[in-house]
Amino acid sequence: MREIKTVALVGLGAIGAFVAPRLKEQLGDQFRVIAGGARRERLENNGVFINDVNYKFHIVDPKEQTGYADFAIFATKNTQLDQAILDMKHQIGPETIVMSLLNGVTSEEKIKKAYYKEKVLTTIIRLPSLNQGGRITYPEKKGKISFGEERNEVLSEQVKAVKQLFDQAGISYEIPEDMLKTMWMKYMTNVSENQTCAILGTPYKGFAVSQHIEYIRENSAREVIAVAQKKGINLTEEDLIAHQEYIHNLIPHGKPSTLQDIEAGKKTEVETFAGDMIRMGKELGVPTPYNEIFYHMICALEEKNEGKFQV
């Protein structure tokens, strides 16, 4: 079986921080973080705090030709994906296995167009992380990566290789038989939970204590189910109901990434959530009124952060 000896990661934020310490411990300097310019200098000089520990990783400039990595991981925001694809040019070759930890259901397709589509796995990550002032925190035993080919009745050689690496590094994972459904399940939660919290300014506790907030979450999630079913993906009302217990048991003060972005004055992933939902809905003839409202409200919040409403 193939062994992964070198790993390149682009995106050392709230998501990349889940795998980076473990991969550094397992691979040493054969684990490299791709970053250039001022970001490279900052990471080299100051490191990054992850669960109150300061880590300094092997930083490689995107222009540096190190030889192709065995395994490449994208962990940026969707707003940074186009640049990340360019930055990984010297890391991804014909035999490089590629994993995207980005939100949404479109990042894999964009990466496939740029590189070698048969090497791109289908992946999601569930991680209740916070990035506050550059200090990243998450519960040690809460995160999990789900990955594989779209179907995994029999594991491919590249899935086996990543599985072996994750076992060695102590990275929590699962390999669902139907990875495509698992991805859309995560997308449903992002679209409904992230955007509801961002607009209302509520942490996860809101879903457990307010029937009104829960109503918004459930009905926006049903739009995702309708689009998924049109695409032949077996996402159902039962999946929505089953997820309710999970969302009600999340850390009450935890905040999804879109709310964190709004509070930090950053651009959000609204194009990946509501934007993609609206576009897919129009293509498939599925109404998406909740997401249309979400889209315009979150864009308005971004404009507010930019000071457009000041008089």
C-alpha cells in the first residue's frame, strides 16, 4: 500500500489548525504549510496559538519548488480558494492525493478543474472551532473528518493511504459508505445554522431555547433537502430530524464561522451557502426563498461592516 510521506497544507486557520499539530508531530518538516509574503513572515516569527499552545511550522513560499507532496490539503475559506489553487501549483502533481476541508459542495469541483480530478477526495470536517484574535480553540475530542470517494463500499488505494496517515497521526475520521450524502448533510447544516446565527447574532444556544430560531433553521434546511433530492442525493426529512439532537447539544456559547466572520468584520462565505443554493435552485426549478433572504441580509451586514451606512 502507498505510504504518504510529505503533506502540504494551505490555510492555517480555524480548520487547518485541526490537522496541523498532529501532522507536524507525525511528519516533522515533511509537513509544510504554504504561505507567502507578510503571512509567511508572521507565521515564521510568531507562530500560531492552537488550544493555548504556540506552534511554529515549516513554512514554504508558494513559489518555492520543493517537489510535489504526496498529499495536499486545502483548508482556506471559499473566498480564498482561487488564490489557494494557484499557491498549491508546485505542491500538486499527477500522483498527489488532494483533500478539501472547505465548506460547501463546490470546492472539490473547482480543484478538479485545476488539477487531477481522479485524485481529489470528497471530504467534510465537523469542528466547533473559534478563532479569536488569532488564537484558535476547539474541543480536543469534538472534531472529525469524513472523507473518501463519493462511494466507499470498497476503499480505493488513495483512501487507504490517507486512512493510514490519519491513524498514525491520531486524526479523528470516518469513511462513510455514501460520502456524497454526508457532504450534503454538512452543507444543509451550514446553510441553515451558519446563516441563521449570522443574521440574528445568536450562538448555538439559540436553537435550543427559541422555537422561532429553530423554525428558521428547519425551513431553510428543507430547501437544501429539495435541491439535493433533485440531484439524486438521498437527503431526507429524517436526516433533518436526526440532526436536531446534535445541534441542541453543541457548546451553547459556540458560534458558527459565518457569525464569527460578521463579528470580525470579515467577508463571509455567503456565496457558498445562500449564493450557491439560489443558483442551484434556479437551475433545478426549486424555490429557495429563505436563502434569497439570507443572501441579501448577510450581504447587507457585510456592507454595514464596511461602513456604507454611516452618515
